[in-house]
Amino acid sequence: MPNHCSPSQCPDWATALLNGFSQIFLQRHPLCGLLCLVAILVTAPALLGGALLGGVAGLLTAQRRGYAKEHRQAGLFSYNGILLGLLLSLIFPWSVLLPLLIIASAGLSAMLTQQWLKRTPGPRCLPAYTAPFVGLGWLLLGFVPQAPSPTSLDMTYPSLLAAPLNGLGQVMFLDHPLAGALIAIGLLIANRRAAAWALSGSVAGLVFTGLHQDTLQALSGLGGYNPALAALALGQQRGQPWKPLAGILLAVLLTPGFAALGLAPLTAPFILACWLVQATERLWHQASLDTAPCTLRGNHPRLR
């Protein structure tokens, strides 16, 4: 008997959990998820336990409450829990209470995701993305004293080359270019188009933060992860490059606003940028229907 299994041969729970890791980057691909998990293991092993616990807690909550199996297997109830597990492991020291906090927050994120899915069944509805993670993350960060400012980074050619990869890693609070490289390989395996847009968004964030904010934000990838996610989410359809480009622009412009409000950006700029682009597209589509000739409007299947 073999001692290991390929992602397609793994048990349902393992596939669902790996899909949860890949869903952080809007993919459903177990091997991509495995490389995301390895990125945590290699560059920030202290965060791995919290990530796994959060993902399993979200998955078990969905299973116990009878949520749709297709959504569980896709990882839709795990990825917010994984992000919460990473965040809580990063801001709190390990203690007896920390696993309970991760389990509770990840389970609640799964319930919030289910409510969103129930109320937005149509393809033109706004997706939840990482909204449960952001809402619960802001609530939890309210109990944490402000962290000291990190030291600065020097502008060198190696640091510039590593910065776009850091942008990918910062999606999961990983500040090492090796983490970004593993994630980029996972995206290439899952979807080459997605990988190209993600790196393009991270580079755009690097340029913007380098010109308008500070070197630390740029080189550490803190300005790149939101535009990278926006490009990933909006660049899935061919022939519509304006959507990811608009998402990148909005994400980089919105990020400083959250800091000005005293809120940790987390992935909120990415969510808001995507919602604005999708809402605008829907308004344009509706306006084109309203201004079409009556005969054309009458023949449109949505207007019958």
C-alpha cells in the first residue's frame, strides 16, 4: 500500500481543508492549498497550529450544522477560519485560552459565511470574500495594544525583487519571499492567469506605496497584498482587463484610508475594491438594458 496520497486521492476532509488554504487565494485546488500550507510551515511554523485549527474548526462547524457538502468540499467554510487562526496566533501568545478563541472565531466565521451564501444565491450577487475574517479580526484586534513600529528596510536590488513575493506572502501574514514564491508556484499550478494577475497586483502595490508612503510598506509587501487579491478576484474572466486594473487601482487608493481611520487594513481594501467594481459593472449592465430599444428589451430573457 502507498504511504501517501495525491490531492485527488486524499480523504474528503483533507481535500476540503487543502481547498480552504487555496481559497484564501480564490482557487479551488488541493495542491495549491498544500503549497500554501508548506509556506506557513517553512517560514512561520509557530503560526501553523493556529491555521490548521482554524480551518478544521470551520469545516467541523459546517459539517455539524449540515451545510452543503459541495461548499464544504470547496473550502468555503475553512478559509476565513484559517486566516483567523493565523491572525490570533500572531497577536496572542500561546495559552490554554488561545485554541478556544481560535475554535470559537473560526466556527462563527463559518456560520457568517453560510448566512451570506443563503442570502446571495445569484451569480450577480456580491461574494463574501474574506468579510467574516475582517469583521471578526477588527473585533479581536480591539483587545490588543498597538504593536511597536517595525524597523526599516534598505532599498536594495534583492529587496526590490523580493517585494512582489512578499506581497503574496502577506496575504497570510508571512513576511518572507520564500513564502511568496511557494504561493506563486501554487497559483501557477492552479491557474497561470491568476498567478500573473496576482503578481501584477503586488507589483502595482509596491510601486504605489514606494512613491506615496514609505519604503518599509513597499518592501515588506504590506502595500501589495490587497491589490494582488483584487487582481486575482477580478481577473478570472478573459477579455475584461479593465476589471482587475480598476480593482488594483481602488485597492491601493483605499488602503491608506483604513490606516487614517485607525483600523488595520487586513483584507478590507480588497473586498471594498471588488464590490465597487462589481456593483459598477452591474449598474452599467442595467443602464444598457434600460436604454436599449423596446423591441430588444422585450426579447431579453431576464425581462420576460
